[in-house]
Amino acid sequence: MLKIITLPNPLLAAPTKPVVNFDRKLKKLVKEMIETLTAQKDPLGVGLAANQVGYPLSLFIIRPSEKEPIEVFINPKILKIDPLKTKPKVNKIKLEGCLSIPKIWGPVKRAQKILIEFQDINGQKKIKWYRGFKAVIIQHEIDHLQGVVFTQRVLEQKNPLYKEKNGQLKPVDFV
């Protein structure tokens, strides 16, 4: 199993490099990332980018729920964002968290429908629409590949951050 790195590790703040070799080493890394993601129970992991486990590659995996198969995204690009039709109220937006920023949560406004281009584990190009929770996870993971963590999005959107203590969420005070 791979070790998940946490802030302030500089790998999390640097853009990743494109994957060029679709070889056994890549398949081994993806297999280890899947083992690492599925082992995350508190909280349950729904996505994992390669730079979160020490590899600065443009690659991530998602698993929106334990019942769904893991999907692999290599060299992803968002081609189209279906804009939000109505602005959701902050209290209607689910809180995001991150395995690399334990016990911190915050609301992030994200598009509910996106069109992305990516490659699969064999290097085959795919273009596919994603919506709902999968679209949110994909945007969070693509941010990772660009060296952006979700807390930056929370603060850019002037939303509150929360710290989990004894099972309770408490607002983070920056003073």
C-alpha cells in the first residue's frame, strides 16, 4: 500500500507531468493506488491522484461509492463545463474533504456536469460526460493534478472551512 502524503508537502502544490509510458510500471502504480484508496475507511476515500501518493503524474482514480467500480483517468482535460443553472445556497453544497488534508472540510461550488477527455490504462483516448457526484470528484482530482487543493477553492469562494474534532465540525478560525 502507498503512503498518502499530506500538506505542506510541495508535491501537492506542483502541477503534474503527462503520462507518456503506458507500461507495466504504470499498471503497477494504478493497482497500488486502488489498494490505497480502497483501504481508506475514515473517511471513505472517493478519489486519489498520483501526486497524493508521491508520483507527479497526470493520473487519478475515482470510486464514488464502495459498490461502484473504480475508474482510471490518465492525462485528463475538461473540455466543457455545463454551468450551474441556479446558484446553490452554500448550505446545499456538500462539504468536500481530502485524504491529503485530514479532518478539514469545506463547501466548494463545482459544476454538476462536465465533458472530459482522458486516456485509459491502455492509452486509449476517451471523451465522456460526467454529472453529479462523479463530476464533483473529477473536478477535485483534476485540481490536484494542477497543484490546487480544495481548501484553496473554499477560500477563493469565500466559504468557511471546518475542522473535525471528536466527531464534530468546528469552524476554523484564522485569527
